[in-house]
Amino acid sequence: MIHALAAKPQAFRFSQLRDDLLPTPQYHQLWQRAEQQFDPQQACKWMVSVLRFAYDHDCESPLAAELLQQNPLPELKALQKRFIRRQATQPDIPAKQHTIDTYDQLLSGSWITQEMAYV
């Protein structure tokens, strides 16, 4: 549901499910603060983005705790920069490049006789 709201965050303001979408009392506090700090359109976009970050990055509690300590609430661009950068970081996975002769063995079927010799 939260991903659907990302396309139309203004629907969050009038949704009958809004209170159900806010997972904890901390997120209710964040919504109240967002409404006070931002104009209505920005508040909806900010809250939907925060909910999406929490869901996508599995950091619901730590994110809420961190945001509640900040006064004023961070702008959406700062949050996006933080989470998009974190998401873009991929671990290095070493890859072994096989030699040409192993491909020749694969194509000729000789790898079968090698495996049988090990058994």
C-alpha cells in the first residue's frame, strides 16, 4: 500500500487507512510534526517517503527514533540523499574467471569423465 501512495502522496492526508498505515505511536508523532512544519502537500510527501524508507530498508524503529530527535525534521532531499546513497552501496563479490581450457572441457563433455574419476 505504501508504494502505491508514493505515486500520489496527497491521498495519504484523506485516506481512511492513514492511522493504520502509521505503524507506531512514534510515526503518529512524526506525522503531527510534519503537519506543523511543512505545508500540507510537503507533509504528505515527507511522511509517505519516510514510511517507504522504513519499509524498504527494514529500519522502522531506528528511523523513527532518529527522526524524533531532530528538530526541525530533515528536509525530504536530505533523507533521499542518505537512503539512496546507502542503497546504492553494494558489497564487493569476488568472481572467479575460468580459463579457456575449462570451457573447452565443458563443450567437449570431458568434464564428465573428470568428475567420475574423483568419485
